[in-house]
Amino acid sequence: MKVFTSPLDGAFWINDFKISSDTRDIRTQMLRIFELDEVPAECKIQVTADARYSLWVNGQFVNHGPARGFVESLPFDQLEITPYLVKGRNSIALLQYRPGGSNYSYIFSGIHGVLLHGIIGTVDIDQLAVQGP
């Protein structure tokens, strides 16, 4: 795992905008499903979240993250996910956690979500539709 502090070009916040006025202790589940004609030799994706995420590929746990940072320059993780991919139907599942209030390890900014970026074979995961939990 490598930690960076530069922005993710082309990525956008994946977010559940159906949040009540109570923004404390929020967990959001996200799922992206895609097809691969063949498994690529190498596949790196980048991911970050406000404030924490857990990531699974095809039901196998991959990583928790990101490293602690400020929303203006969140560090992100670059993950090699090739060992988790299969020919045919694949899935990337994320669980995002946000405390919703400032504490010793988190400064509340009013925004939240996950950034997921990368090309998997010929699939641009930035362009995949987010599927409900």
C-alpha cells in the first residue's frame, strides 16, 4: 500500500445524499459491478474517504484506509487488486464511515463520501454507476 496526498484526476465523490439532518455516526455502503473479458496483468486503483473506508473486491477484504489527513488534501491509497479479480462478473464494495463531528482524529467539514479511481482492464471505474446497498 502506498499513500499519496495529491488529488485524484477524473475521480468524483461517491456519496449517499439521502442523509437526515443528524450527520453523526454515518455508514454508507456502495457497490460497483463490472464485467471483464480477461483479468489484466496489473490493476491499481486509488481510493480515499471522509473519514474511513473498508474495501472488498469480489467479497474478499482488501484494505481499510485512508491514512489520517485533512479534507482539503486527503491522503489516498493506491491498491493492487489484480489477485482479487476474475474473468466475467466482478464487484467492488465499499463501506464508508464518518463520525460526523470533530474529535481527536477527525475534523468535521460538512462533506463526506468516497473517491474511487482507476482503470480495470478496459473498464473505467470512475464512470460506473453506483448501485444501492
